[in-house]
Amino acid sequence: MKGAHAKWLQYAGIGAGISLAGGLILDIPLAQIAVTMALTAGLVFSGFAMQSVGRQREKAIRQ
């Protein structure tokens, strides 16, 4: 799980970038784009974290 955090941060950055591009295309104010980017990055990161924790718990139960 140590190296996985770096991978999750990359995916969170990609999600934030997609939010930025969409916001700029739709001509949304920058303050709202920044909030959307932060929420998207947090959602992606926490989703991968929860998935990893669940996977570790499943492995522990099987053993």
C-alpha cells in the first residue's frame, strides 16, 4: 500500500484537470472551478483509498 498513494494522487490530479478543462470550456467562474477541482480530487483519492482498505480487509479475512 506504500506505493499506491503516488498512483492515487496522479489519478486525483487527472480528475482535477478534467474538471478544469470542463469549467474553462463552459466559461464557469474560476472560484467555482477551483472548488470543483478540489472536490473531484478528494472524491477520486478517497474512492481509491476505500477500495484499497476494503481489499486489504478481504485478504485478511480470507487468511
